[in-house]
Amino acid sequence: EQFARRLRELGEVYVNDAFATCHRKHASMYAVPKLFPEGHRVIGLLVEKELAALDSLLEAPEQPMVAILGGVKVADKIGAIDTLLDRAQKLLIGGAMAFTFMTARGVQVGASKVVEDRLDLTRRLLDRGGDKLILPQDHVVARKPEATAESKVVDENIPSGWCGLDIGPKTIERYTAAIRGAGTVVWNGPLGKFEDEPFRNGTEAVIRALAESDAVTVVGGGESGEAIEQLDLMDQIDHVSTGGGAFLEYLEKRSLPALLVIDER
């Protein structure tokens, strides 16, 4: 509180233009604006742009809507998946988080990491999602998660001792076809271990499909943005969010802690 009061003394108007940290109750984001009088705490142009892009996704997206969720942290995406199942016609799962969903469905994942304490939740999401929640049908696998490791493509079940590190060619074709047929696409999280060249084909294929698509394309998450930047295709995507956790939480709740203490949006 003392720190917040010292920050308060530095200005007459509080402007929040840090969307990426709006989901955190940091002193500078949550405590400081409450010390300003009404009408003196507002959002900036970047936050306004972020909210406009996400609100359009939640209110009136161009149909059909396709959502793609990858990355590692399945726990962080459960709420967003739940929300997107109400809005998207297809929800495509990839990245390391796919292995928890595959295990919940009874598919063998070899040595791939599974978040055991999220299996019940993922089973419920699979039941709720039905045919619209789509998992990878093939994988690029290796015995070690290293760029120099021997790798191969396998169909749905991953052999014992091998770990999945990217989606395979059949899944790439299925996911990019879904993008080509979409009116809106929202993507968060890489489809494989894209930092290693042998395991980035899935992520790159999705990015190129997004760049070539006539759909409204919205991307969130630092790694997703980094991958787009590596391909120099940032200007081909309609909106690349600066937020990762904030992006997902807003999709889930349509609210963020730091926005609750702002007068005008």
C-alpha cells in the first residue's frame, strides 16, 4: 500500500496501457488506480485495441469460427476451452497439452508428459466438446526432446519410450484445411517444440495458413507471436495480442482484475 501511494504521487491521471499484465493484481496495476479520483483512471490505446479484438471474438465472430490451442500449460487453458466450445465450430488441440487430452481419451502417449491432476477435467471437456474438439491424429516423435535426436512420424498411438514433439503431416493437413474454411480463427500456443527446427513444421504450417486466410485471425501468447515474427508474417495476421495469460483469462471471463478498477473502457 505504501508503494502504491508513492506511485500515486507521480501523476494526475492513471492510464493503463499494459494489457499483458492486466490479469495480475500487482500494485501498479490494481492498487494505484484505486487511489485516483473517478474520471482520472483510464485505459490506453493498446488496451483499447486488445479489448476490441477480443470482444469481437466473443460477441459476433465471423462464422464458422475455428479455435486452435497448443502449448504446454493445459491448466491455464481449461477455462478458455470451456468458453470457446460455446462459440467455435471446431476446437483444434496441439502442443504438449494434447497428451493430457489423448490420455483422457485412452490413447497411448508413450513418454510424453501428462498432467495427471487434469485428466478428469479434460474428460469432461472431451464429453462436452464431442466431434468439435479435435485431437492430433499423428505425431513427430523422438526418444529425447532434443533437436539432434532421431525422430519419426507415427499415427495416433505413441510407442513406449518415445515422446511427441510436433503434430504430424496428416494433422497439419486437417488443421490447415479447417483454417482455410474458417470465417474467424483464434490461436494460442505452438503446436510443437517449435524452438527446435525438426519440430516446428506444425506451428509454421498453421502460421502460413493463417497468413494466407481470408478469415479474421486473432493470435495470443508470447510464443505464438514469437513464431509469427520468426517467419516475418506479423503484418499478415489481423491481431497479434501482447498478452498470454491475460488473453486467455479475458476469453474465459471477459474481465480482468486491472480493468475492474478503471473508470472508462
